[in-house]
Amino acid sequence: MNKPNINVYINKKTIPWNDRGFNYGDGLFETLLVLHNEPKYLNEHIKRLHSGCSILKIPKPSISLIKRSMQACIGKTKECIVKIILTRGISGFGYKINPTAAPCIYFFKIKFNTQQIQLGNKYVKLGFSKYYLKPNTELSKIKHLGRLEQICIAQDLLKQKEFDDLIVLDESRNIVECLSSNIFFIRIDETKNKTNLVFETPKITTCGIEGVLRNKVISHLRNRGKYTKIINIDKSRLRRYKHCFITNSVQGLIFIDQIGKKKFYKPDSLYSMLMEFIYFAR
């Protein structure tokens, strides 16, 4: 099989007006943090991008092309964010797909100040969005470009200024995620002569994003022998939990102080257990 012809754009200031990603959201994206000139979890991001390609039937850019372009995008920059956008490519007017169109892949370097993306050095309080995520089995888990649901949640966050982020429920009123983060809860399970921490995180099945850092944390906890469950979490279940944190590929792992009126604790033992996912000094 011939390798697909892919148009590569690195740190480009403009995009073609007739790119289907711009016109219809016909594409995928990944956002990576670069620390010490190295993109974190690049292989995992590529794997999810390729998974999205399989679902949307977009030819997959090769791993070598992505890695080579990433380095060209980053250059000598020590700390930055890189956003990868992959679209189906250029097309004429209308939704109909041209099967011979070459995909376009864009690499954008975004410089940042650590303080700009650092939530964890303050008291972090979450609320609940009034928007409920709709089921879509085909498009759940992947990072497609059609993010209008997140825009609705972001508009909601603008109105609820007392919160740093919002938890989003599905139509069954189960917790799914936050605006751009996955969420974990921890409860105490006391048995005879022993106290166990039980980590629980929502199922991502018909809606929501299966975050790269979420999966890394789950693997890390299970490798350490920690009870880690992926379950449906009803809003009323919050009273059972003692600790909470959220995960995001750019911000890392952030412990939560309060959800609504419910307060959580942040013991040092959890910090030491999860230190490799806390990217910036708290």
C-alpha cells in the first residue's frame, strides 16, 4: 500500500480557506506539553490521533513524519505547548468528500508562562455545568475538531465566575469530566486492621474524552497495586469521597479543594504517590 500524500505545515500563520477542518470541523487535534525540549507522552498522543483517523477514515500520518515535524516545530524551545491539527484536506463547496484529497497536518508552537497554566498553586474550586453531554458512541473518546459542546460549557463557566472549572454530567446525570480535564475521586475503604485508598474515575463510553494523562495515571496506580475503578459516578456519590484531582496533558495533575459545598483534603502521601504527573511546583 502506498503511503498517503500529506501536506505538512509547521508554525504556519495562515490556513487555506477551503480546508475542511476550517469549514466543517472535519479533522482531529492533539495538544502536548513540551518540557526540557521533549514532548510529553508523544507516543500516546500519536496512538490516539491514529485511533481518531480510523474512526473518521482519514489517512494516518506516519509516526516518523509526526516526530520529525514535532522537532522542527519545537526547535530549541525548552518549554512550550504544541498543538497538532490533522484535517481531511482541501475540498470544494459542500459536505461531499473527495476521496483523493490529501490530508493536511499542522503543527503550532505556543509559548507560555508557567503561571498562565498553573491552577494548583491556588485554592481550586469546581462547580457543575448546566450543559449535559449528549451520547455519541462514534465520536466519544477521540479529539475531533467539532468542540461546540465544550464551547457551551466554557460559556457556562463565564457565568459561574466563582469556580475555576466545571464538572460536566451526561444525560443520565453521571459525572463524565471537566471542561478540558478528566477527574478522579478517592474514598477510604476500611477493613479489619487495614485502610485502603480506592481510586475511582468516570467511564468514558458514549461521551467525553479519554485523556492521555488519565490513562497514564490509571496504569501508574494499578502498577502500584492501588484499587482503581472505572465506573459510573452519580453526582450524589460525591459525599463518599475524601480526595479529588483532575488531569490534563498540559496542566498535569491538580488536586481539588472543593466541589460546590463539598470540601476535599490533600494529604502529602498522595502528592508523593503521584508526583511524576505534577508538572509544576505547587
